[in-house]
Amino acid sequence: MKVTNEHTIQSINEYIDLIETVKTNNVAIGNKADLIFRGQSSDKPLLPKLARLTLNGEMAIMEKLMLDEFKRGSLPLTEFKPENNWDWLALAQHHGLPTRLLDWSYSALAALWFAVQNPPKKNDKGNLKNGVVWILAGLFIYFCFNTEMTDPLSNKITKIFRSTVVSRRISAQAGLFTVHKINDNGKMIRFETNREFKNKLTKVIIPHSKFSILRRQLHVLGVNNATIFPDIDGF
């Protein structure tokens, strides 16, 4: 899908300048909500992992079964005790369980790191793929604040959600999520085609030839595996 609001950057300076322009333009039209960012090593659809799997059953039912099993087995192993399904989903997401959540960050540099942290991938023809950072200028009305009276497993509209800190990684990455609606047909629509959000997105192309230099520059700025993943894996 070709996004109208699409830019290619060659350096961190260009990246920061673009973000400043997006922020200034949104403030000018009355949107003062913080920008959020998602970095990807290649240009894949904005769909949660749950929607990218081939499931042996209805998506909503399989999600609940997986989450129930995660709850049953993980509670003795976690140092944080989730208080509701919102926090359980956030914890499960950060441990690799397929959920309806899609990871985002308040940190533009963390998102850029996720795009370039590894060497570029190759497509089916052997050509190197570019990375992508998505910038979302979401309105305050898109955020889900009432988590005590709602359940993400039955959400009727896609929302932006910031969980309590149920893992060190969420804190280190300034993480938050979009929580996606499962439609009546048992599928999710791509976020970049969602009529509420598609005009709020800016797509930043990261040329594959710039991955290594951007990675070095981010490391100098203190953004690397050790700071993004503050645990043994990151070390």
C-alpha cells in the first residue's frame, strides 16, 4: 500500500527534523497528544501477531485459550502481578504470545533502533529490504483510559493503550500498544487502512544502506540492546 504521507531519511538529523515537522503541524491544528512510533526491519502490514498466524479455530476463541494458559503457567514466574486482562495481554505480548496488541513506543530513537538493530533482510529475489518507522499522531480520544470497566478481549473499536509497567522492557522502551478489534468475520484490518487512523500516520523509509551507520550513531546516543532490553538477553 502506498502511503501519501511518506518520507525517506538518510540520517538521524533528517529523522529528528521530520519528527519535529510532524509534531509542529499537529500542534498547529490543535492536536497536542504525544507522537508514538513503531520501528520495523521491513515494510510489513501493521497487524498484531495474532492476525498473522494460521489458527486452528476462531481468532477470538484461540486468543482467550492462549491467554488463559499463559495466566495459568506464568504467574509463579513473573515478578509483576497483572491486575486485569489489559496488563495480562501486555505481559504476554512482551514474552512472545500472539495477542491483539501491536507494539509502539513514545521514543523515536527506540523505534529507529528496532528498524535497524539487525542487518537488512532479503526479499524473495535476494534484494535487501528497507526498514520502516511509522509515526502516529493519535488524538486523545483514541486512547483507552478506562481499563477498570472494560476488557480488551471484547473491545469494539481499535484503541491506543498504555499498560502499567508489567515488565522492565516496557519501561525501558517507553512502550505502549494499539489494541485491535477483531471484526465479525473473525479478522483484523490492517492498521494503516483503518479509517480512523490512516490519515494520522507518517511512514518513514529507512534505506537498507544506512542501517549500519544509523546503528552506530544510535549506540553513541546510548540506544542499543543493553538499554532497550535491560535484562540478561539484552546484555
